[in-house]
Amino acid sequence: VTAAVIGLGLIGGSIARDLAALGHRVLATDTDAHAVANARREGVVAAELSEGREGSAEGPAGAGDAGAVPVTQELAGADVVILAVPVDRAPSLLRQLGPELRAVPLVMDTGSTKAAALRAASEAGLTHNFVGAHPLTGDHRSGWAASGRDLFLRQRVYLCPADPDSRAAALAMTFWEMLGAQVEIMDAAAHDRLLAWTSHLPQLTATALGLTLAQAGHAHGSLGRGGADMTRLAGSDADMWTAIALQNRDEIALAVSRLQNRLDALRAALEAGDSEMLRTNFDAARRWHRDDGADPSS
Amino acid sequence: VTAAVIGLGLIGGSIARDLAALGHRVLATDTDAHAVANARREGVVAAELSEGREGSAEGPAGAGDAGAVPVTQELAGADVVILAVPVDRAPSLLRQLGPELRAVPLVMDTGSTKAAALRAASEAGLTHNFVGAHPLTGDHRSGWAASGRDLFLRQRVYLCPADPDSRAAALAMTFWEMLGAQVEIMDAAAHDRLLAWTSHLPQLTATALGLTLAQAGHAHGSLGRGGADMTRLAGSDADMWTAIALQNRDEIALAVSRLQNRLDALRAALEAGDSEMLRTNFDAARRWHRDDGADPSS
């Protein structure tokens, strides 16, 4: 199998490592030339997609970038193409590369929002072979240096196939199971609504908590284990999360407003010295936390 | 050395385990008879403080409890007495046991708030030998089953001596350094203000986030690693945190209101689709997170 991986960050780099270890041929490109050079030196990437710098999105971050697109001949000959790029970049790549990607058996992105990628794939004529994929393995660390073997082992991967009955949908399941992941098929809109609560809200909460502590003059190093865990995600990549937040902003704003309601209630209980209300809240949260055995630290 | 440990939970149990392993004689009591029995069977506790069930605080949780006080003769003969009990229980124990504790070289509590314990110690005539201690090793798990060896190794312990120049203050430093902890001396009021931000606010944030997800119908098991970390503290003991929240409610309420301000700003940016504002927030949080090398997961 020949895989073309566009973007050698935490997700793309880890996919490339696993595929290479399984004996597959990995072609890759990244906006960061060092990532590609390191991946080749480590024997993970067999060849760089020629003229391979991926173009960045418009805007200040990509202003110095030539905007070249990975050369398409190698893409068309690949068995699987993986767009492991920020969620604001995947739709434009799909539109640009659409014609060359049509012959590829399986095309996937890996971002934390799925509706925009699915729309772009449909517009690019990739309904038969596109599967939106979202491995639930995000981390505050990013880049090739953060990637590693077995990142997906026993981890959940949401799959949103453009056509659930396509051969590509079946291939995508096989692909992720090969990497040890647990696959869950989901509609893209439902995925984005779900993740607004289970992933994007926790990220924004960590960001807000970090900013609150920063403003009050408390360094990250002054925290204990609990506080450190609660602000780990504050270290996440700003551009990546800006793009996710914008694509899913309605549902995330709703989730944030619900969190604010709960904080209002807790603050009112504090100000009133209402021990029963405080206990009721702590207790309900504890019961929710305990109601499944999924916490590996328990 | 003979140590009397009142409360064999996460903190008291771990102290008892370390002391026993270092060859010291540990007397102990707990409201949970099973904890004492297990600690004796495991060879950690040499003897139970006789008539030893510790009385619970007033209120529904302790209603079925006889309210007996640990017998005082053994306390008076101990080299160190450790009150590893909820923060609403330590002040009343100090007042009850004051006369017997006066002859003990070192008396400490271990709770997450310090001003109330220091006040009670002063009222009980224990200024010469009382040191408020707060090992920053809280966890969402509690009880004897959660305790273990080396919990304090390389962990921070805040010490608030009633008299910084007392022999007890020096003994307390030696005590915690013997357990491998890193000691930091601090005024009790300053401690409580600091912890409102670095510990109590993260706890209430986790509680509020857990309640938000519960209300929206999302199980804890549906979270990825990030979301799971952000809600781990939601599993913390409700009675323990109700007591902490009440004792430190003014400063915690202030901290919560500041968090709400940051969430307001993030939600406004989401609703306006303001990518620059979002990026500025994510970026500032990331710089704060990165500004020290204390994150062991980086």
C-alpha cells in the first residue's frame, strides 16, 4: 500500500509512523521542511511529495509561504491520501486537489470538525471516496516531534463517510482498525454537535481558566496536579483551535453559555454560603463522573 | 517516634504508610472502622486510638455517628499528632482536644484551607506547637484505599506555623522533608487566597464542566483524554469540597467571577466569528502555559 500523508504533525506524523512500521510506503509533505527531513531520516517517509511544501491558508501565518500544492501525480497513484492539516485548510485542499483525488480509493481528513470537510469533498466530486476521520487523540502538543507509534491504539476514531455504503467507507474502517483504533461511524453534523460539548468546550474551558490564572498573576508552575490537569489544554495550538472554534462556533457558544449557567449557580451558592446547594452540586458531578468505568485513573 | 494519625484517608493514610515504612510507631483512628482494620492488617498502624471512632462534624453526614473523641491519653504521649480530617472537622477537634494536645511537640492538620485551623489552634492554646500543613497532593480519589507510599515525594507542602519561630515549625519542616516533600512556609491568609485560585477554582471549574456535560446528556466515557482530564476532579468528595468551598468562599467567588469574565469574552468572540479575538485568547493562554517548564507531560 502507498499512502500519501499531507501534514506530518501529531496526527499525520503518528499515522505515517504506524504505516511505515507495518511495511507500507509513505509519501509525505509538510509546511515545515524539518518535519519532512526528520521523517525521512527516521525511515518513516520514503519520499517527499515533490515540490512538496503544502500551501498554507491565507492570512499572516502563511504569508511567507509559496502556496504550492503537493504535486498531484503521486497523489493520484496513492492507495490512500490523508489530509492531516488544520480544519480550515482541509476544505480548500479538497477543492484544489479534487480532480487528482477522484481516482484514489480512499481520501480522509483527520480534523476535529467534520461538516465543512464533507461539504468540500462533495463539491469536489469526492462523494464516492471521501471519509471524514477524527481520531480522538488530540493533545496540547503538536508537530512531528509530538508524533509517535501506537497513538491510536484502543483510541476512538469517529468516521463520517460521504457515502456510508461506499467501498471507501469499508476501507476506512479497515485502515483505522489496522492502527488499533476503535471505529465509530457518525453523521458529520451530529459529530460536530457532539464534539462541541465533549472536546471543544473542555478546550475553551482550559483556555479560559489559564487566562484567569494568568491575569491573577499565578504561574502554571504554582499549580498542583489537579490544576495542572485542568490547564494542560491551555497549551494547545492557537491557530488549530481558532479554526475549530470558528467552524463549530454556534454549538460551542451554546455549550459555553450552559457552563456559565452552572458557574452562576455555584457562585451564588458560594456568596450565600449555601452548603446544601454546594453539596448538591459536588455530589451530582461526582455521580456523573462515577457513572461509567471509563476513567483510567480511578 | 510515635505518631497519632486521626483520619486514614488519602492524606492521613499515605502519611501513616510512609511513617510505618520508616520504622515509626503509628497510632490511628478513622470514622471508617474498615480503614483502621485494613491499616492494622497491613502492618501500617500499630494500634487503634482506643474508643477510637473519631466523631464526625454535626450535620446529616455524621448523624449516625457516636461523636466520640479519640482517647486523649495516647494523644498526649505522641511525638506528633496529625489531623487528616475534613477542613470543617479540624477546628472543632482542635478545640475539643486542646488541653491534651498542649504537651505534644508537633500538632498539624492537612486540609486545603488554613486560616480556620490556625484560628482554632490559637483559641485552643496551641500557638507554640501547631503548624497548619497542606500537601498539594489532593486527588479526586479518597479514603484509605486511595492512599499509598511516597505520595509526597517531590510534591509541594505549604506550612503555616502558628508561630514561625517555634520549635514545632522546625519539626514540621523536618517531618515533611523526611517524607520527601518540598516545603514552602506561608501565612495562612495568604495560603487560602492563593489556593482559591490555584486549586479551589480548578475544582469548581471541573465540577461545573461535569454538571454541564451531565445536563447535556454526555457521559464521562464519551470524552477523549482532554475532556477526561478536564473533568477528573468532578469525581472529588462532595463533603470535603463543600467544607473547603464554604471556608474560602469569598476568594473563590471572586475567582469564579473572573473565570466567567473570560468565558464571556470567548463566547462573544465565538458569536461574532471574531477569529483575531479567538486567536489572541488561545495564544495568550498558550504563552502562559509555556512560561514555565513545570508541565511534566510536555
